[in-house]
Amino acid sequence: MAYNEGLSGDPNQLAQRITSNIQKITQCSAEIQRVLNQLGTPQDTHELRQQLQQKQQYTNQLAKETDKYIKEFGSLPSVNEQRQRKIQKDRLVNEFTTALTNFQRVQRQAAEREREFVARVRASSRVSGGATEESNREGTLVSWESQTQSQVLDEEITEDDLRLIEERETAIRQLEADIMDINEIFKDLGMMIHEQGDIIDSIEANVETAEVHVQQANQQLSRAADYQRKSRKKMCILIIVLTVGITILGLIIWGAVKSS
């Protein structure tokens, strides 16, 4: 599945695509689980195992694509919506982590089923081979005709077993590679959460520092206003005192002049 560059820069479209992919991964994991439950039953066929492998690879591609989208979502610039963007990203990361955990669980189950299948085929082949060796060692007790029929049958079984073993071991290697891919995505998510946490802590620290500076400035303004009010009050009192003093002095002078 190709990475859609048309979503670049649009946080809403990115969030919608991430949510859609997470839902698809969850749905695919449930479908893979249903197929796994059919393995080892009469419904177990070559076509069923091919369907299982295709579904696993498709889900693995979805996981890789979603990882890219989340990385891009977290790298988008944001000034006024930083906290809201973080909350949205944390929610998407948590949902993606839950979906990945379920997918990896069914991946491990699939790998275990494949290993068990290969082990059974190998054991069956060894038993058949052992019977042939035993019949060869006791050739004097078995007719030549029965030995020939047994050897032809064993050769047919061994060829079919080898084909099955090669197919299943190829599937196991692919599953192990897919599981490693999911492990890398988990590491990416852990790194993003850690880095995002550091960024938010830094932003919150800057906000707190700014709030402290604003509070200090407000306190200084308040003290300046108080000082200004007190200064005005003192000035008014001083003017009143001077006015009263001048008035009294004027009356005294006026009285002295009038008496003389």
C-alpha cells in the first residue's frame, strides 16, 4: 500500500486516515484469529494458509503506513493548538498501540502454528524413514516385493513432506520478519511519546515562567499604583496644609495692617 502524500500538512485528514487504518488493523487481526482457529481442522487447506499469509502482509503494510502518518502528524507545526494536538496524538498513539499489540499477538500465534505444523511433518517423515531403514535391516524377513512397495510409498511421502516443509518455513521466516517490523514500530512510538513529552514539558515550563513573570509584573504595577495613590494623597494633604497656612498668614497680616 503506497503512502498517500496528498495528506501531507492537513492534520484533520491525517487524523482521519490514522483512525481508519487503526480500525482496519483491528478488523484484520480478528479475521486472522478466525483463520488461525481453522488451522488443523478439516477446513485447513493450502488456500486457507495462503489467505492467512496475504492478510498478515496487508495488515503489516497498514501498520507501517499508520506509523508514517503518526510521525507526520506529530511533526506538524502548531502554535495555538499545541495542547489539543498533543491530546489528540496521545489518543491516536494509544489506540494504535492497542491495535498493534493485538496484531502482534495473532502473528506470534500464526508463527507458532506454522512451527508446530513443520515439526509434525518432520516427525512423520522421520517415522516413515525409520520404518524404511528398519525394513532394510530386516530384509531377510520381508519379501522383496513388499520392500519395493514400501520404498516407493516412502519416497512419495518424503517429496510431499519436503514441499510442505519448505512452504511453511518460508511462511515462518516472513512472519518473523513481520514481527520484527512491528517491534520497530513499537520503538518508534516509544520515541515519539518520549520526545513529545519533553517538548510539552518545555512548553509548560515556559508557560509557567511566563505566568510567573506576568504575576511579578502585576505585583510591580500594583505596588506602583499604590505608591502613586499614596503620593497623590500626600500631595493633596500638603497642598491643603499650605493653603490653610497661607490663608491663616494672610488673615494675620490683614488684621495687623487694619489695626495700625
